[in-house]
Amino acid sequence: METFQITNDASVFFITSTVVDWLPIFISENTCTIITDRLSHCHHHKDLRINAFVIMPTHLHAIVFDHNHNPENLKKTLDAFRKHTGCALADYCSQHMPEAFGESMKKAARHDRNRQFWQDTYHPIAIDSQKFWQQKFNYLHANPMRKGLVQYPDHWRYSSAAYYEEGIEYGGDTPITQLDW
């Protein structure tokens, strides 16, 4: 059984969605745009609120919540987000990425599908205090810098760091919703 779950005793969560076999899929604007467009869609049509995010080459981190602070709706929205992006990204990979990527997705498939893009869980961790929120917020924004991809967090294109640093909405105009503690 999954240890980390979206529960009814919290409404804000830190999530991580990782590509199967840690494949470096998010190295092109096209794949990152699939993510940011869907985040935007979920914001406008499914009440998803994105407080912070970063798209790394192999995974996505985000701090998210439902507009109405409804954990059940948040879970449904995240499941739909992963299903939609997983299909779109697997299709993109089959057309534009090395054949080995598609083979990894086929090997990771469960009995109910012929391929799998995302690892099984998005590892939701409830955020229950401003201190913990600040820790996760700083962690995700500093991730590209820690990995040596940029010198400063706000230089990473697919992140909300520039929004917070400079008031610029990077990442395909992904709507960012601030939290008040």
C-alpha cells in the first residue's frame, strides 16, 4: 500500500511525479509545454491551484491544493493530470525520442495498459505548517541550481522561482496562487 496519500486532514500537498526509469524527457520545450499547458488547464477547469512548481529533466515537483481545499477533488484532478500528460508525453516520446525510451515505458506497463509514462505515485506529502511549506518551497526552487543546471533558481525556465523573485510568470504562463499562512 502507498505510504504517502492525499488525506482529508490536509489540503496543501508537495508532490513529485517522476518519469519511469528516471528518463530525461523534460529536456525540450515541447515536453515541458505539455506539462505547463495541462497545469494551466487544470487551474482553469478543475480548481487546481499551483503554489510553486519546477520541471526537472526527469521529474516534476509542485506545491498544490484544490481551490475549495477539497482533498478528494485534488486527488481526482492530479490523477486526471497524470493520465492526460502521461498519454500525451508517451505519444511524444514514441515520435521524437530514442526507441529505448519507448521500450522502458512498455517494460514499466502494468496489466491494464501497454505502456506507462509516470512512476506509480506522485508521492504526496501534506504541508501542515508555514515552516514545512517554506522548506519544500525553497527545495523545489533550488533544485535546478543544486543539480548544476543554472546559477540561480530564477534562471530555470520551467519553474515558478522567477514569478516569486521578479513577478514574472514563467513556464507557459502557468497560473501561480500564493498561500497566506
